[in-house]
Amino acid sequence: MNSPAEVAKNYIAIGKGKATNSFAKLFILGILAGAFIALAGVGATTAAVSVQTASVGKFLGACIFPVGLSMVLLAGSELFTGNNLIIIPVLTGDVKLGQMLRNWIIVYIGNLIGGVLVAFLAVYGHTASLFSNGLAAAMVSTAAGKVGLSFGDAFIRGICCNFLVCIAVWISFAAKDVTGKFWGLFMPIMLFVLCGFEHCVANMYYIPAGLFAKGVYGIENDALTWGAFIVKNLIPVTLGNIVGGAGLVGLPYWFIYLREKK
């Protein structure tokens, strides 16, 4: 396996590649990543609804969800939260701040499209009708819980989430084979889902799925709106994710392994 110092050094080239990629490639790869995470969300919720004991269902869903990041990293795509690590080559001077922000914006929009698209297909394809519409009810309940968080709670849960997601990405880069990469990323991702932390890209699926299911299946919930999705969840969670990924993973590892070399 690669040592942490080797991972840090290798990420400079990885980050440069991400920062200089074309708009079309970043955008399409962003859509794919959003779809991968969303499909994992469909599977996680379906697994959780399939069992009666809530705690067992939550654990089962947490074990399914890491499939999303495994598809992102192994099949190849661009995920906004993982790309918060581009702060590392920015700090070494190998990537410009504007290049990093360009990557983040393009990939973020692509992730949003991928997540909403899968939400639309899952609801309007009537996958949500599983378990006598139980999956639809779970979609609405999950989405309502997310928009019901205070700004501070959503922000803090976003920090905790992307700290674990970027650690998962970091561990996957340490492994040199597919098996090592999968099991390396599995535990941190399972942990963030189990703890109920907030991931902006996952929520690009979860909340639109609840909004679509609310309309198609006639499930009343006045608090669940598109405006609440953006203002009460997506904005604070995205900010928290940036702090957790760039601030608490990228910045410390740059300081430890790369600062003195520059």
C-alpha cells in the first residue's frame, strides 16, 4: 500500500488532472457520480424499509450505501465532496484557486443533475411503490427529516460527513488493488450513514425523491418544499462538507506531508 506521505504526493498530480479537465468531461463525470450516489441511496432506503426493526434497517442501509462511492472511485467519475481535496495542490501552488473553484462548480451542478434524475426515475418508474408504497413513505419521511434540521445542525453534520468521506477517499488511494480500495472506503462511509451525518450529493437524491414521491403518492407534508431543500439543507450541508473535506482533511495532510517541501 501507499504510505500517507505517498498518498499526499500522488494527490498533487490527481488534483492537477481534475482541475485542468475539460468542461464537458467534468460535467458528464459529475452527472455519473451524482447518479452513482443516488442509486446507492435507493438501495440503502429499500434495504432499510425491508426490515421491521428500525435499528437493524438503518445498519443494513449503512452497509449498502458505500457501494455508491465504490462506483465513483472504481468506475471513474467526479464527486464534489471528494474533490474538496483539490485544496492540497492549491496549497502547494500546483493548481490555481480559480481552477479548483471551476472544478467544484461544474462537478456540483453535474452531481445535482445526476441525483435529481435518479430520484425522478425511481419515483416515476414506481420503484417507490415497493412494500405497498412503503418505500415512497420512507422517501418522504427521510426528506422531511433533512429539511427539518436547523442551519447549525445541518452545517455540523455536513462537516462530520465529509471528514469521513475524504478519509475514505484518502484510504482508497492508499490501496493498490480493487479489494483494498473497496474495503478501505467501506468503513468510513458506513459510519457516516449510520451516524446520520449529511452529504450534499446524497441529499441531491434523497430530498428530490421525497418531493417527487410526495406529489405522485399524495403524501402530505407542508414543510417539504423545493425552497426548503435548497435553503434549509443544501446550502448549510454544502458549506459543512467543504469545511470537513478541505479544512479538516486536505489542509492538515498538506501541512504534515507537503508544506516543508515547498
